[in-house]
Amino acid sequence: MSLIVAIEGHATRTPLTTALHFEGQDITYGALWTRVQKSAQSLRERGVQAGDRVAWLGLNDPEMLVLLLAAAYVKAIFLPLNYRLAQAELQTILDHAQASLLIADQSHQPVAMALTVGAADRTASAVPSVDPPVLLVYTSGTTGTPKGALHTQAGLLANCIASVHAHELTAGDHVLTALPMFHVGGLCIQTLPALYVGARVTVHARFEAAAWLRDVQALKPTLSLLVPATLRAVIHHPAFASTDLSSLRLLNAGSSTIPLSQIEAFHARGVPVCQVYGATETGPVSMYLLRSEAMQHAGSAGRAGLQVDIRLVDEAGLDV
């Protein structure tokens, strides 16, 4: 089993079920799978082979997810780029990753045209036959130069399974994705796991508090993911108090310490806030707080997730 196999299964069994909703348009699982196959064929026609790095520069878009899945289909490696970076920073990542193809959305075409990608160095990335790498994500570089974290098909699957447990995800869920999917947070904590189980995902091109509140009320998602900055923007928006949040059975949060006041603001509205802890290198779903524990353990990052071992050490590396 892999993420690709799971989505192909949904396309076969429930082809008319909505997989993605974006800017007023629905994409069914059947249509999604057709687009993945066409994109995979396009990659092959462009000379993309197993182990090649295929970069994406753009806002959140279904095409971004299609490209990731198509890359997985041909055993290539998907490289999402942080569009907030300067041109020189983007070029450094492309060079370090040895990307052979760069695809950009319309709004980022001028930047993409100024960047260069080279011929694939297929000796630089050995591709295991059983568990090929599929996702290359660079860290934020807050304490140094960004580092590339390579994730395999099995790694993505393990993350999906842990997320299913963390969120009690089912095909009946509806995820609202507003965080950038060039980070593992926006991409891997809820979005890919939702597609893995056959749920519906509404994608926002970028986070806007007003749009998030509007779609929570209008589209009735059951799950969403925010970080402290976006939590604050939502809570302080004039429409927060009057927006119907009752569809949200769980709101997850992470990326840094969550102020207790932000958690309590949603708890006061009857929405459990669970925290998830991890890193770009870990998938990222590593620790999480379950919904049943959220109200009683506000501020806790939870326990080790499924298939995760945690070791706590002091500065000398000794167990504590």
C-alpha cells in the first residue's frame, strides 16, 4: 500500500466523490486520478526519470498535489519551493537539490523564468526499488542554512497513518487547508492524510482570516490546521464572534508554542484544539494530543504517535 495506490483505489471505488474543492470548483477522485496519470505522462515526455527532482513554485493549488502524485507515480521526487524566499535563496535550493525541472503557477512565472535548473544527476540519488524517495522538503533555515529532508513513499504512508489516528480521520471528513503546502505542516499533517482515506479537502491558495472564517461557516469543514500567527488573525477578526464554528470537530495547531489564550478562545466556542508536534525531518506527525484529551490538557503537545519512539536527553546526551 502507498498513497498512490490508496488514491487509485478511491478513484476506482468512489470516482464521483469530491477529493478537492478549489475556488468554487470540485475535483472528484476519478478526475484527480485522470489528472495524475496525464501529469505523469507529461513528466515522462519531458524526460523525467526515477530519482529526478521536480520542483514546484507557486501558491496552494490542486496542480501542486497532482504534480506530487504524478512524481510519485514515476518514482521521481517532488520539491515544493517556498515562494516567499528571494530569488537567490530559491536558486541555492534548486542547485543543492539538483532539480531537473521547475514548474510554476501563473503568478510566479516571472520568478521561475529567472531561475535555472540543470540536467538531472542520477548518480546523486540512489533510488531503492522497494521504497523510493518521493518528497524533498527544505527546512525554514531559522537557525542556519535550510537543509533538505528526503521522505520516502513508506515515510509518507506512515505519516498518513499516524495522522489518521491523531485526527480519527474518515472518508466522511472535510479538511480546510489554508496553510502553505510548501511546508510539511500544510501538506502532510491533514491534506495528504485526508486524500489517503478518501475525504474531501478544500484548498485555499493562501491563508486569509476572512476567507477561513467564511468557508468554515459556508462549507462546514470538520477539520483544519492553524499556527499561532493564523490563530491570532482568526481570533482578532471582527467576524470571529459571529461565525458558526460548529462543524469543526477538531482544530489542530502546531509549528511553535501555542499561547494558552488562543487555545482557550476556541475552547470557549466549543471547538477542541489539539496540538501536533514534529519537524520537517520527521514527516512531521510525531506527537499529538487526541480530541478526547484536548479540553483537559490544553497546552500539551500530547504523546508519541503511532510507530514513533521518543527519547528525552539532557545537554550531555544522557536519558532523562
